Amino acid sequence: GAVVSQHPSWVICKSGTSVKIECRSLDFQATTMFWYRQFPKQSLMLMATSNEGSKATYEQGVEKDKFLINHASLTLSTLTVTSAHPEDSSFYICSASWTGEVDTQYFGPGTRLTVL
Amino acid sequence: ILNVEQSPQSLHVQEGDSTNFTCSFPSSNFYALHWYRWETAKSPEALFVMTLNGDEKKKGRISATLNTKEGYSYLYIKGSQPEDSATYLCASVYNQGGKLIFGQGTELSVKP
């Protein structure tokens, strides 16, 4: 149990376009979802935390207007990278937790974004 | 800025070798330490969540210990197998349901 999927697994886009990444909890209701980013040779860094039906809380230094997060249901959160630029190229990964296990995060497999 | 460090960054061992690696974290206001196993192209898999000083957890051939006073955790793999090849991540947490602060990971490669 506790499976999280992410789509797409990789995406290539042109500079200036927007890209949407989906994160779904397949067999549980995710009250909280998290979005992380990983640059090469670096740690997973939390970008934002979202609770279902609420606005996301962004970490310091993460532009909320650039990285739009929507957590409209208990099984789906989306991250939209708006007006993507080459420096946004990175590995994006989501995780989810639920009320019965608030201290455990279940991760998706991640999305590799390349902006040309 | 909270910084979690893992060492070594990478490790190459032969099948059957036992190995261990370290996760160091700030001990002040510590709440929990997580270990994950991450195979390429898959989701990170939770191995352990540890909270108590002196705690030791075991899952098959993998075990972990925790020292919250000095801020470190060890992960041990006994009799490494090729299927153990993965990146092992640790992450510390400083309040219930709080954010995970990850180390860079230790990449383990086990050769048959």
C-alpha cells in the first residue's frame, strides 16, 4: 500500500512555456503533499507543503508565482512551472502523508524537467 | 540553516561484504530521523523512522542506530547483495509532521 505516482516521468520543453506535473496518491487519502527539487549532486530540497483545500506554504527562496501548486483533492496535487527557463531544469519529486501516519512521507518516482 | 551530511558519498563493495554509512544531523530540537532507500527510476522507499536516543531498528539484513545527543545515525548492511545497490538517504525532522531535511545520500554499488 501507500503508493504515489507522478506524471510525467520526464519532460522537455522550450524556454517560456509552462509545464504541469501531477502527483497522485493511489491507495490512500493524502492530507498533506510535499514538493521537492533536486539539482545534480545536491540533496532533495523542500519547495512547498500543501494541505488539501488550502494554499500551499512555500519555503524561503521559492517563488510562489513561478511554481504554482494546487492540492484540490485528497489524491491529487499538481505543480506547474510557469514560464520555465533553463535554470528550472531539475528533478522534481512529490511525497504525501496522511493523518494516520503524519510522520511518514510516501514518495513518487519523480519527474525530470529539461528546459531548452 | 540546518545541514544534514552523509558519508561516504559513494561506496563500492563486493557481494557478501558488510558495510555501513553515516548520517550526521543537528541534534538541537531533534524530533525524528528517517532512512530511505532509493533505486534508480523508482520511488524512495522508507526503511526506518527513528526517534529515541539509542534506538536500533532492523529490517532483514539492514539495521540502523541512532544517537540523538551527538547527532548521528549509522546504517548497516550485512552481507551485501547486488539488489542492495541503491542510494541511501537520511533526513532529519525537527517537529511532528515537519519537513524532512535530507542529506546528499550515499550511493552503494554491490558487485557480484
